[in-house]
Amino acid sequence: NGSVVATKRIVQELIDRGHQVRVVSTGSHEGDYELYEVPGFYLPFVREFLEKMNVLFAKGKTSVLRKAFEGADLVQIQLPFFVARKAVRIAKKIGIAVTGACHVQPQNIISAMGKEDPKMETMFHALFNFCLFKQVDAIHCPSRFAANLLAEKGSGAHLRVISNGIPREYIPAGMDRPAWFGDRFVILNIGRHAMEKRQELLMEGVLRSKYRDDIQLVLCGKGENSEKLRRRGRELPIQPLVEYVTHEAKLHYLDTADLYLHSSVVELESLSCLEAIGCGLPCLIGNSPHSAASQFALDERFLFTMDDADSLAKRIDYWYENRMALRELKQSVLAMAEHYRMDRCIAAMEEFFADAVAGRITRSEIMTAGEHEPQPWWTGEAVEERIPELTRS
């Protein structure tokens, strides 16, 4: 899942910069770090859904945690689950600085269960605060959206906004389009095939487009909905690609597609949008109230009303009719991407960790890394169906 991918990237970047990193986790993982393995477990009433998300709760084995923490300058806790509270307690007892991270929100679990339940949302927020968000003085947040969410739910910690960053290989490469793309308008989506990712909505939007006979939809990934998506894809005039692809193919598609389409209901940042803008690919994004992804929309022409296939179809039609303008916006996308490049983000993480170790932290404060960090232009209002002029809003 995204939190694991982001964590592995940050760990490797820190190691490459000369830091010693130890990882406490369930299961075995490959990497240049020292791994301290703890046993895992599932909660009985949500086991099926957690398995689909590849999430396993860790048990806080004191001996393992103490051994992992010995001699460390800082303990960073990535997820607000049960082991987190014990890890915070042990780190503080030893006298080690401890920080948290915000990589999950209640909707990640609730949406995977196919529910919208305010009571469950309240319960999970309380659990996350109990385990982590109210137990540490400083928390890394990958977006202003994530920081605002924690502040609203009563964390009280210093919240440092630092993007997870765009990996170095996600850059424009000037590749030739795959022959099978032809001259079609190619719409790309990358991610786990799951209900909360709303790939079926993408298919419905294409199906309702005036130009459906000339649109190639590419859904890279795999998951519990893959077969369902393949069956649904037979309704489209042009058969969509629905499969897991190699890393090389993924980079090729990001470099040569016309538009990236993001419809996930729940995002604290969106690694896939980061990868897309890194390659200069404009993103058309659903305006979910539980997602930070709207920050990657250049303007309101790149937003559609969440779960509204007609709104999506109108945006697709607009950009199909303005393909030349879309291509010309690549430089604007790349300019935005510069704020999220990995070197900048890891440098900000190092500064955050140094501040935490030195005690240079002010609680109940939201701080964005970098004075010129872009802020989401979209404020959360409903997307208007009018199409603005070809200028930034």
C-alpha cells in the first residue's frame, strides 16, 4: 500500500544520505537497513478488509522494540496503530526523541469496507489519537490536508507538512508512444484495483463521453476488483488495459499518455499523482472531501465532481477537444512538480528530524517545509460545471 511504499522510499533516501536506519515491522522486507521483526495479527471483525489492503497490525514486543531503539537518536512511528503507543512509551522512557507520521485516516479502512459511517470514523480518530497522534510532540504530514485533519481532530502536536516526494526516475523522458496507443486519446490511471479507488467510475465517465470511440483507458494495477473491471471494460468501444505492468512500462505510459485520471476517494497526498506530475502529465482529479489529491490539479478544469460520471465525462470531452492546450500545459505541470522533488523533500525531513532531536518544536503549530511550498488552490467547494477560459484560475 501507499504508506509502505512511501516509507521504503524515505528509508532508502536517508540511507543514501549516510544515515543509519533501523526498521521495526511485521514480516520480512528487503533493504539496506537493519530489520527488527515483530509478530502481527488481524482484528477479527475487519480481517477480510485488512487482508485486501495488505495491512497487518504489529504486536508491541518490548524486547524487540528496546533492542531496535538502543543507541538511536530518534524514533519515527509511521502508523497510528496499537504498537505505536507502546513504542512511544518505551522511547520516552529511554530518553529518545520520538515523532509520528500521518499516513492513514479512518476513511482508508471505512471505504475499504464499503461503508460511510460517522460513528466508525469518530471511533478510528479516537483510536489513532490514543495510539499516536496525541502521544507525540511532532508529526510528519504529507500534505496540508493531512495536517488540517489532525489539528481538527485534536492532535495538539507540531505538524510539519512535507511531501512524500517524487522519486528521481519520474521525469519526462521524451519516449515514443507505444504503437498500440495509435492516435487515440490515452487516459491513464495507476493504483490498486479496489472499490475506494473508483476505477469503475472512470469507465463510466469514458462510456458517457462523446468521444468514447477514440479513447484508450489504461488501468495499471491489480487488486480484488481486477476481474470485475475487465468484465466491465468489455462495455467500452475500445478495450481498456486492466493489468499489473512492469516499472518500465509504467514509466513509459506516464511519459506518453495524454491525461492522468485520479478518482480515489481517500488520499492523504497521492503517490500516483506525484509520479504523474513528475513526468509532466496533467492530472484530472475527483474532488473527494477525504482526499488531498486536488492540490495537484492545475486549476478547476482539472477537477470533476466526485462520484459523478456526467461531470467526469464533461471534463474528458473538454480536454479531448483541447488536446493541444493540454500538451502545452506540460511545462506548468513540471514547474509544480519541482516543489515535490525528492531531494527537496528529504532535506526537509532531515531538518524536521534535527528539530525534533534538538527540541526545536512548538506544539499546536502547522509548519510547511519551504517558504514557497504551493498550497492547494481548491478550497473544497463543489466543482462548477462551467468551463473556465484557458487560463489559470
